[in-house]
Amino acid sequence: MPSISLVDVAKRYGKTTALDGLTVDFPSGSVVGFLGPNGAGKTTTFRCILGLTRPDRGTVQVLGYDVARHLVEVTRRVAAVLEDPGLYDTHSGVANMLIAADTLGEGHDRIEELLELVDLTAAAGRRVKGYSKGMRQRLALATALLSDPEILLLDEPLDGLDPAGQRAMKTKLVALARSGKTVVVSSHDLADIEQLADHVVMIHRGRLVAQGPLSEVVGPARSLVVEVDRPSEAAEALRAAGFGVELADGRLVVDTEDGTRVNRVLSEAGFHPSALTPRRPGLEEVFLRLTGEGT
């Protein structure tokens, strides 16, 4: 049984259609990348799942409960971090956790454990106004976990984080999914999701575009990103072997999926690549292919 199921869900705000007969399942016990350009309907979908917005039409079920009829049961099992985590800037991290626990009717016994989980133990006594964006996101995640939810809904949790912050957040989310939770991560950026999600759901203009494993939905890699010393010289060696090559930010983008041959050509020319990463189509390209229109 899917953890979340929407059937023919529609929602309008005045003349604007946010959801247009959306029917989609979110699988249990995985990280689900919820993809779509800005304005696709991702936040409205989350609000319908949480019972914060009532659909004009259709049904929303969470763990088998109809949200419209069993909202209390749903809210016990689902937690979310939406656009504004609602933290108290003048309070410390641990004080924010204590306030949230009291508001939720939860005990204080897991606060220390959760702060450690999100690597904020050392910063727990500092005021939140001095936290980086990544630290604020991690504190919001710890707060959401106070009720030990079965499902987590996270709206753009990687947005604005530096590379180290993104890596830390991805590690935490994958670990939560491996512990049995369903983690739904919304994003407008496919690159944010590629190394994170087991499954993806794509929506566009309030409608389902595609869902399934990332490799099936996005399609195969069409090129390789190669990290190597002396990239300009390495590019010439690959061009001499017949490859199309571009230089981008000190890395090579090679128009082939054949990593074995690229590695062999470079090795024979005296280069030793440190990484060869498949490069999938960008989100805009995928939407163009799946919808037949630009985004």
C-alpha cells in the first residue's frame, strides 16, 4: 500500500488552478523526489496531504486514512517542514526544541538524541538567529521528528544550502528512509534529487507528468562529467579519439555514456580521472520531452 495516495484531486485559488485532477501514489519507506517547476502545485499538494487545504474535488489518503475524515489520525503520523520553519530566532536551538515538544504534547527525552542526529549538539545553546541556513534547516528537521512521524514532507530542504550543507542534509534524509520512514522531498531542481531519491514524482501545472524510479522517469545518462587534472590537455586527448568534449567549471563534459572507453583513452594518454559521473538530462529537458512544451 502506498503511504500517500491522491485520486482526482483538484484545487483552485480564484482563477488560478493549482491542482488539476492530480492522481498519484507516493511509495512507502523511501525517499521520494517530488519534482516540478515553481508553480507546478507541489506546495498545494503538501497542504492537501496535511489537511491544511481542502481540495475542491478528489480524495487524499495517508496510510489508509482519508484526510478529510480522519485528520487527527493523519497528523499523528505526518510531519512537515514547509517554506518557513517558524523558528524562534531569539531562542536557542534547544529552547526551540523544548517549545515544540510542549506544543506537540511530546516529552523532552528525545531532544538530545535528535539534536545529535542532525549534528547540532554543539550549537544547541546558541541563539537561532546566529545559525546558518543549513543549521536552521537541520533544526527544523529535528523539530519535525519529535513526534516520530512515519511520513516526512519537506519543501525545498536543500534550497540555498552550500555544498557541505546539502551533503549533510542528504545523508540525514537517506538514513531516515532506511529506518523505515517515507521522506517526500519537493524540489524544482533535478540535480538536488539525483543522489537522494529512490523514486520520483513529477507534476506540471497541477497534473501528474510521470512517476517511478528515477532512471526510468528521467531516462539514461547521455554524457559523462569527468574530473581530471590538466582538464584542457585531457580534453584534447579525448577529442583526438573522436569524442565531443566541453569544458565547464574545470570539468569535462563528454558526449558519451561509455565511461570505460573514456577512462582507457585518458589513461593511455597519461591522465588519471578522479571521477566519471553520468550526466542525466536537466529537469527542463525532461519536462519538454514528457509534456511537449517548455517550462
